[in-house]
Amino acid sequence: MQILKAKDYEEMSRIACNLLVEHIQQNESPVLGLATGSTPEGLYRCLIEEYKKGKVSFHNMSTFNLDEYVGLGVEDANSYQWYMTDKLFAHIDVPTRQIHLPNGISQEVEQDCLDYERQIQEAGGIDIQVLGLGLNGHIGFNEPGTPFSSRTHAVELAQSTRRANARFFSGIEEVPTQAISMGIASIMESKKILLLVSGKEKAEALYQMMNSEVSESFPASILQTHPDVTVIADELALSKVLEFYGEDGGIPEVEEGKAR
Ligand code: GLP
């Protein structure tokens, strides 16, 4: 696991952006796994800027999002489909047919989940999966207790996750109780994982992700076993890790992230 330390949220976003832009420039048909939430918003702003400056084109890129709320359709401003369109896709040249998100209003959830997995396989698998980190260690919407063998599936959202996400809605009662999420096994098959973590409130979760025993009770702990994980975290998110190891006595793998 490689840990890149960023000064702040902006730097974290820029380091992640550089990494993705480089991958997209160097690959003929890049396949990215994308996340929602507050954490990747700065990354998406940066990708749009790079596109507008003419530094990168997304015309060959395919994307697969991690998750979607059950019951929210494309036209719902709280759906992840809307989020992705608003924060990234509408501003770059990725063709609509190359964009994939789980279908939150599916009438045939099981079949759609199988199809989603098949589409990922047909695209050649995910090259780089962008992940955020839930306060309770969830990745995608895979809550504590989700089997490590899980694939794209319907999930019940933990009350704490609904509370954390209520800020995007008019109240917690508006937050759906279920979602469709890529499973943990699906996420772990990505060739590379880019975990973005920002802010003091994530410090404990980041520490646990790196140090707790690998257990389904803290889903992100599985990342310790993936062969190619890069964590890009800002100083606040790394505060507990740095406090534990000492600022300079160092965790060998923490490096200063470089933003071009
Ligand atoms: C949400 C999303 C995840 C996201 C995580 C952290 O519930 N389903 O994909 O990574 O929780 O969100 P945030 O970045 O807003 O803290």
C-alpha cells in the first residue's frame, strides 16, 4: 500500500487528478471505476479543468460507478446518476454509451446486477477504481458485515450512513434505505485502487483501514490485501496515523504527494 500525504483537500484532489489524467493519456481504452460523495468532487473539478485546457480527452474512457440509491431515477437531483452528470460527465467528452451506473429504479435488480458485472468484464475490468471511505469503513455502499465475496448487489444502508449522507437531502427521512452497490469482490478485482481520504472526521477510519485486522466488520480493511492500492490523504485525515507512528519516525510508506 502506498500512502501519499497531501497538504489539504485541494492538493489531494490534484494528485489524484494527475494520476488519472496520466493513465487516460497513456491508455487506448481506459476503464475507470468512479465514486460519489463529497470526497471526489475536487478531483472531478480538476479533471474538467484539464479537459478545458485541452490536456486530456475522455472520448475513449469507459466508467463504472460504485453505487446508486434504490428508488432514485436519473432525473432525481439526489441520484448518483445526477451527481455524476452534474459534477463531471456533462462537462467532458466521454460518450454517454461508455458511462455505467447501477440502475436505482430497476424492476429486475438481480438480473441488472449480473449484467453490471458482465459489462465490467466485457470492458476488460476496471483499471483504476476511485474510492472514498465511509466513517464505519464502508466502501461503495458495502456496510460492515458485507461478505468479502460479494458482487454487485442490493444493500440496506446503515443508519449511520444515512445520517452522514442526510446533508445532501432535505432530511434523514428523505435518504433512501437501500442502494445497489458493486460488491467487495468486484471492487477488489480492479487492477489499481485509489483511495481518497480527507478531513479530521475520517482520521479514525483511515487509521483502522490501515491497522485493524482484515475483517468484514470493517470492510475497507480488505484493501490491506490488494496488491496495488494508493491512498491519497490530507494531513487532517492522516492525523491519527501520524500521531501513532510519530511525525517523522515514520510509516515507511508515507510519502509527500506531488501535485504538478
Ligand atoms: C457514501 C458513498 C461512498 C462514499 C462514502 C464517503 O455513502 N456511497 O461511495 O465514498 O460514503 O462519502 P464522503 O466522500 O461524502 O465522505
